[in-house]
Amino acid sequence: MDIQNIVVIGTGAMGSGIAYVSAVAGYNVTVLDKEQKFLDAGMDKIRRALMQGIERGKMSPADGEKVFHRIKPTLDMKSAVEGANLVIEAVFENMDVKKDVFSKLSEIASEDTILASNTSTLSITEIATVVKNPERVIGLHFFNPPAAMKLVEVVLGKETSDEVKETAIKFVEKLGKQPIVTKDSPGFIVNRVLLPALNEAAKLLDEGVASPEDIDKALVLGANFPVGPLTLADMVGLDVALASQRTMQRSFGDCYKPADILVKLVEEGNLGIKTGKGFFEYK
Ligand SMILES: NC(=O)c1ccc[n+]([C@@H]2O[C@H](COP(=O)([O-])OP(=O)(O)OC[C@H]3O[C@@H](n4cnc5c(N)ncnc54)[C@H](O)[C@@H]3O)[C@@H](O)[C@H]2O)c1
């Protein structure tokens, strides 16, 4: 199948980045959110990413302008998915919210539109249960920030067809990213391994073993992490990290139990960089 028109649902940290990389690769992109203020914030993020791309010499101002015009914001899902070849969902990391989006898509999107989720940990097979023809549902797990991160995990649900898998792989390659194919298992590959590291770093704080600065410094200098685990959690968003950790705990037991400080920070509304405070403060 030839992909030309893409819809990205949810214009937060990930959706705006996925829309940006897709438009840069030449796709027509419609972005959708549930309220105008979130849509405006998403378009601002895309504009900032474009400005950075221009400043870093990745594209000319004229090309930046063309890319921006390939992205259309809307609040109306029905008109957004008309003529779409691929929809990528990037809403909250919550099964009920995702199922609600996919059941609406099942009703209104054309039967051959591929429906992808950017979920970090949730089951693609379960999401697909609310879709009439589940063979078109797949996971496309981008990493944060999508403009810089090279990997996309292509996650196969139980019913995902070979044709959908092959089309998804070609799409990822056209974005200039590296696809890897994984079965549908909680947290797939990267988060199965990475989430325990972030959580253990937070547990060190719970136990008063070291300061946040020293915990991050230890992993950067001692294990060659590009950024410390607590900083990375702040980048991901502590609400997203906690929701992901809880999915892993439900699947694998209390070895994935979220650190107390992670739960506390989320309850206080301190979600990391996006709110200005998480494990660290941001101006
Ligand atoms: N943050 C990360 O580092 C990261 C990395 C990879 C994958 N993910 C996954 O990507 C998804 C989005 O994460 P994020 O960090 O961008 O979250 P976010 O909170 O920054 O953004 C979510 C966006 O979805 C919108 N939204 C919620 N419900 C909606 C609905 N019903 N219809 C339309 N829009 C809706 C919200 O208004 C918000 O703008 C999650 O599944 C998350 O697990 C996140």
C-alpha cells in the first residue's frame, strides 16, 4: 500500500514530534487533539522543531515553510481520517482512552486505513479487539524526541497482517528511522529493559542512598548513559513513566512496582520538564 496521507491523534510530546518527522519526509499530515488549547500547543511545538531544523541547517527557511503547510490541525476526527492511509494514535498511556479512540476509528476510517498506536507498554492485540478488522492494527513505537531518535519498534498484534507489517516498515524507513519488529509483549523491547533502570534510580532516592544529581552522574559516567535516568524520566513525563511502570507491574509483578517518589511527584502534578518540575527543576 502506498502511504501519502497521515493522521496523528494527540499532539503532546510524541504526537507533535511524529507529525513533524512525517511532514519532513514529505507526507501530508493532519493532527488532531481533543481541545483547541492542546492543538495550539502541539502546533507551537512543531513550529519550534522546524525553527531548530532551520537553525541547524537541516532545511532552508523555504523548505521549512513547505513542511509547515503540509501539517493541518483539526479537532474533527471524521474529516481528519477521510482519505487517510495511516493513522498514528499518540494519546494518553491508558487502555480505556486508547480503546475509545480506536473504536471511533473503526467506525469512521476507511477499511484499508492502517491504524497504529505509539503506546509505550500496552497490548496492541488488546487495543485491536475494538476494531472491526484487527489485521490493520499495529504498534509504531517512536522514541522521545522523535526528531532525534533513530529507532521505531514495529509491534505485531496477534492479528496484524503481513501486508500491514511490510507497509509500516517501509514507512518507518522513509522517515529515515530504523525499524525493528517485535511481538506484542508488555513494554516490547526497549521499555522492558529501560523502565526498571528508571524505577531503580527513583528507588535509590526513596532510600536516601544518594542525591538525584549523583545518581544521574553515576549512570552517565559509570555506564555511559547519554543522560541520567532521572533526567530521562523527566523528559519522558513522569505521568507517562508511571502509567508505563504500572502496566509492567500488572504484567510481571512487583519487581516493576513504581517507586514511592514517582507516585508522589505525579500526585503533586510535578510531571517533569513539561510542568517545570519533576526529579529536577526546569526554568
Ligand atoms: N513521552 C515519551 O517519552 C513517550 C515515548 C514513546 C511513546 N510514548 C507514548 O506516546 C503516547 C503519548 O505520550 P505523550 O508523552 O506524547 O503524552 P502527552 O500527555 O504529552 O500528550 C498526549 C496528548 O493526547 C491528547 N489526547 C488525549 N486524549 C485524546 C483523545 N481522546 N483524542 C485526541 N487527543 C487526545 C492530549 O490532549 C495530549 O495533547 C503514550 O501512549 C505514551 O506512552 C511516550
